[in-house]
Amino acid sequence: MTHQQILKGFSKLSQDEKLRFVSARFDDSQQARKIFESFIHPDPYIQQRLSGFSENTISNFPLPYGVAPNFMINGTLYLVPMVVEESSVVAAASAAARFWAERGGFRARVIDTSKNGQLHFLYKGDPDQLKQAMPDIISHLRKHAAPVTANMEKRGGGVTEISLKDQRHLMDNYFQLHVTFETGEAMGANFINSCLEDFSEGLHEFFSNTKGFEPRDFEPVMAILSNYNDECLVEISVSCPVSELDHAAPGLTGKDFARRFALASQIAEADVHRATTHNKGIMNGVDAVILATGNDFRAIEAGAHAFAARSGTYRSLSRTRIEDGEFEIALTMPMALGTVGGLTRLHPLAEKSMEILGNPEARELMMIAAAAGLANNFAALRSLTTTGIQAGHMRLHLPNILTQLNASEEESKQANRHFSNRKVSHQAVAAYLDQLRKRSPNAGKNHT
């Protein structure tokens, strides 16, 4: 489906007009429109709210909303909501959560909640004079931004530090104002960006009104938060005696299981190809909780991968330790989350997710999301080093394969029984259904 005409004024069309326009691009426009309309929420109030989250909305794109029980974190049991389309993520998280709940659960702590942003600018004046003036500049900027920071300061947050970074080794005349923030229960993106833009105006004002400085020497380039919040960190771990791992995997002693698990973890530390997939498995769980609670999973993803590469080499976010007969897995990662603002209360299901979790504060939510990440990491490495990842994943993927092959309800029942102890693949399921249909001429009547 392509078109050769540049569109003008599309955003000004009503949702129905946009839908009609898009549907007309399909060979079967009525069928296309029917599919898009089937995902529009029947409650006009809810749909109006959903449509308002983005632009040029013509429908909704639902994802499965699941829950993973038995997450014991710092002695509290949680039922964790997860939004994810990938088979086995929720099942893996649930299985790992129960496994560790029976061994004391997850231990978690928030290391810090500082966030940061930068005013990037060029300065052609005397750099030494600029550096010497920083105490006066900082005082001026804080006063200038007072109307922006007042409400956040009442809630215990605000600007915590302002520093100058000389970046001329990277680019001619390039400097940064590096600013750290505390935003309390809010993720704080709008607050941070507003402060930084105000600082840009304030710095121009300082150069205009201060003897010895020329405003023409100052060129602001951009003012924007950073999603690399390397100080806004959460740490989570699980541990138990190696002897308690005797039943962690079939056919392996606890000692062998721990050894193989640690080897897999070391490979993720040493090899970037493995580290990338290793960390993707962690983010399976983290992202699912972030989506369910209406937070920005893209920001967390970007920050996590930057943190994984902070040494100059991309490495695993988690680590495994075996010492004095004790087995431990730990995960440390940036996690700038909010429990107010954004979609956390605007999206009806995000609001329910927060209620399911007991309306946690931002620090608690950071620990819950990290626990989901570590749970999926443990489940993935346990599968990889024992039965292989495909056995469980493909068994959980069986319903999707049956749907793709238009299996009837009866065929699906028989296929589930047949593959309960057999290896699942698309080819094997297709061959099995073909045999079923050959034996039963009427079996294919419900396939369309």
C-alpha cells in the first residue's frame, strides 16, 4: 500500500475522516475499515482519552495484559502486571518469582534517584573568565528559574546541582551546563526540560547584563534532559545456598547448575553478542512492567543500554557470584520512573496497574520493575544452560502457531495433547494438522 501524493492538512481531519482516508488505500477498503474499527473502544469517553495520548489516531493497538504472581520483594508479596506480546515472558517471570519466593525472595534497594539534563552551548569568549564566574552564574540561574522550580521544591525536589563542563576537546567552543534534579514521584521530563530552557534564557541574560561578557559570544544549541541517568540506580538480588539448587533443573546437581549458570553469566560479561541478548532478556521483564504502569519504556531501554556500555565495552547488566557455598545473582541498572504525571493516572489500565501493586511510590516501583527483569534473566539462563530456550518458549508459542494455521477448536485440543511432551515447531504443528485433516475429512470446516 503506497501513495505518491504529499499530504497536507491530514492532522486537521477528524478521526473518522483519517480512518476513511487510510482505509481507502487498501484493496478491500471496507474490510480494512472494519478491522481498524473493531479495535476502537466502545466507550466514547475512554476512546477520547486514548486518542488524546498521541496524534493522527485512527484506532488502538492492544497488547496482552497479564499478571505474574509470587514476587516477594523485601518481604512483601506482589502481583505484578505485565504488558508484553512475547510468548513465555510472563510465564518465565512467574516461575522464577515463585522459585525465589520459596528461598527468601528478592532483596532490593534504590541507590539514588538523581536525574540529569544539559544545556549545550557554544562560547567564544574567555573560557577561564566563564569558569571563574560560575558561582555568580549559578546564583543568577537559580533566581531566574525560581517560578519554574517553586512547586517541585514544595514537594521536596528541585535542582540539586549545576556544574560547567568544558567539552572543547570534543568540539570547538563547546560547553555544557550539567544539571542534576530530584523530581520525587514524577519521572520529571517536562519539569527538567522547562528548567533547562529557562537556564538558557537566564544565561543569556547574565551575559547581557554582566560587565566583561558579551552576549554575542554565547550561542545556545539545545536544552534537554538525558535518559542516561547513571545515578538514578536500583539494585536487586537473589541468593541461596548452592545446596538448595539441587532441583533447579532436571538432571543437574545444585553445584553443576550453579557452575553452568555462572559460566553463562561470564560469557555475557565477555562477549558483546551474548551481552546484547542477555540484556534484552532482562528488559523483557522490565519493559513489561513499565508499559503496564504507563511509564516510558524507551527512555529506560536507552539508559539501560548506555549503562551497560559505561566501561567502554557493552556488558551484562546482571552478574553471578558463587562464594562460600552461596549462589547469588544481582542486577544494577538505571530506572527513572514516576508514579504521578504522564500516563500513570491518565491511562485507565495504567491506573489499575498501580492499584494492583498497592499504589507504590517511585522508589518501590523501581524495585518491582527491576525484580521482573532479574526474574526473566534467571529464567532465561536456567533454560539456556539446561533444556534449551526453545523447549518452553515454543510450547507457549503453540497457540499462536495454531491460530496462524487456522486450527479449529477441536484440532487445537488434539494438538495441545499431542505436543504436551513433544518438541514444538511450526513445521511439526503444520504436519500434525495435515495428518488430522486427512484422517477426518470434515475437520477443516471451521478453518476460515
